[in-house]
Amino acid sequence: MDEVEELIAKLKDADPKIRGDAARRLGVLRSFIAVPALVEALKDKNVNVRLNAAFAIEKMKEHRNAIYLMLGKDKNGKERYKLIDNLGIIRDPRAIPGLIEALNDMVSEVRECAANWLGQIGVLESIPGLIEAMKDQSSKVRGLAARSLKLILDKCKTTEQLNEFENKFDVASLRKGSKKSEVAFEIRKQISKLKNEIAKKRNSLSEDRGILLTEIPKPPKSGKGIYRAMRVIHNG
């Protein structure tokens, strides 16, 4: 029995720590042979086992199409939903490609789950996929995509981050044909508002520094001044 087969067998171990470690190590090995067992591990009662199994599957980028074909046999999307939900729970930016891909799933619940987690993780690379999802036939998916874009925007705390968001948003909007959408208008309005708030804070800090500098007393011009001051203090 080789290492992959041994680890697959350990996914059935009574100890959840052993099952979880086996799932993690299978992700490192990236063997496609392990995918069916890892998909089954998504149903494990232990949350760490499920998370490790989901992340192990996501690591197998070279096999992703085959994995989705395998999971696609599940017509109601329950297995794919579990995979996407567990990838989201991890909240690791490395799971973003898998979540973006799930925005095109045939089952709306899977698309909803992906759109939701992309906002929770809040990575700027999600913007193009979320803009595309704003045209989804499902109103729930569209709503979650719009909310996620706003969540990502709220996490931008500097002018540089806002500029990056704006650039990605504008490029994606032009490409996806959603330039005139109501959500796009609201987001651009929010970007301008946040930029103004940052600028006001920066100006306020500059003014405060200026006040503090004017209040600092000037030192005596010569050593004699210091000597005289010390004698006054000494003599009371």
C-alpha cells in the first residue's frame, strides 16, 4: 500500500485528528486518486476534517475540471455546496479561485454560497467575478454579489486600496457591460465618499501637528540663558 492509499484509509479512522491530518496531507500530495475519498470526507461530522478535505480539493488546481465533473453528477448540488461552503469557512485567499469558479455553477444555491463567501473574505481579485454575478438570473445571487462588492469596498481603509478597488471595478464594469447599473452608481458614490473622509482625516491630522509645533517653547539661545534659569530655580 503506497502513501496515498494509506492516507485514504486513514480518512475512515475513528480519531478525527487522524482523519483531519490525512485530509491535509492528501492535499499536499495532490493525487487525483484521493478526490472521491476527499469528497466523501466533506460529509464528516468533524468540522476540521471537512475543512481540511475542502482545502485539499482546492489545492488540486490541475484537476479542478475533473473534480467539478465528478461533483456535477450530484444534480441538486449538495456536494458542491458543501465544498464551496467549507472553502468559504476557511477564509483563506487561496480559496478565491475555486469560489469564483463556483459563481458559474448550474445550481443557484451553490452560486449564492460562493457570492456570499467572496464578500466575507473580501479580496479585491473577486471583483470581476462578482460584477459578472450581478447579471445572474437569480435575484438572490445578484443581491449577494452586490452586497459582497460593498463589503469588499468597506474593507478598503486607504486611498491606495480605494484606487485599486476603483480600477478593478471600472475595468470589470466596462468589460461586463454593467457601467450604468444602479449598484455600480452606488459603489462609485461610496468610493468618492470614503476618499473624501480619508482626505479630511489627513488634513485634520496635519492641522493638529501644526498646532502642536507652535506650542513647543523655543529653547534658550545660549548656554548663559540656561545658566541664569538654573540659578533662579536654585535661589527660589
